[in-house]
Amino acid sequence: MAFCPHCGTQSPDNYTQCPNCGASLPQMQTPPPQPVYQGPPQNPYAGAYPGGPQPMMQPQDAVTSAGAWFGWTMLLGILPVIGAVIMLSASNDPSAKNYAKLMLILQAVVVGLYILFFVFAAVMS
């Protein structure tokens, strides 16, 4: 609603003159037009790949199961055992044989601890 600057009468916005005194009313400023949505920008590399652009892979929340952890730790625990057995059988040096025996004993302790840890983790979950 607009007000007449001369008499103060209120009149609708579309009136150009005051209905009471006939004075010309100030014209309301029209708001600028809203920008028109043009869509997403065009990809200049769209034709570079057959079948169009490839979607980016989203990172996934990788949760490794206890079985996978157990498998990997057992695999990594078995490799030194294999090396110690090879060293034990192939070497004629007594100190190398003693070192291989020590490696086998320590690896057996570590594998036992791994098994206890995963049994405990499975019971607690």
C-alpha cells in the first residue's frame, strides 16, 4: 500500500494518483528480475571418455572383520615360521640353527597370543 505525499491517504500499489486529492503518487520500484537457473555447467571433458564422464568413487567406510584381521595376522605370522624352517634345514652352522629354533619358539608364542586375543575379542563382542 502506498501513501499520498500531500494528504497522507493510503491507496493500493497499482494507483498512479491519489483517490482523495488527485496528486500523483510516487512509483514503486520494481525489484530486479530473479536470475534464471541455467543448469549445471557443461563438462568440457564429457566426450573424452567412451560412455561419458565416469562418476567419482565415493570413499567407503571400510570395516575389516575380525576374521580378516585374524587371517592377515596368521599369514604374517606363518611367513617367519617358514623362513625359520628353511634356515633350520638348510644351514650347517650351529649358531644359525639355534637362531632358527629361537625364531620358531618366539613365533609359536606370538601365534598363541594372536589366537588368545581373537578368542577373547570374539567372546567379548
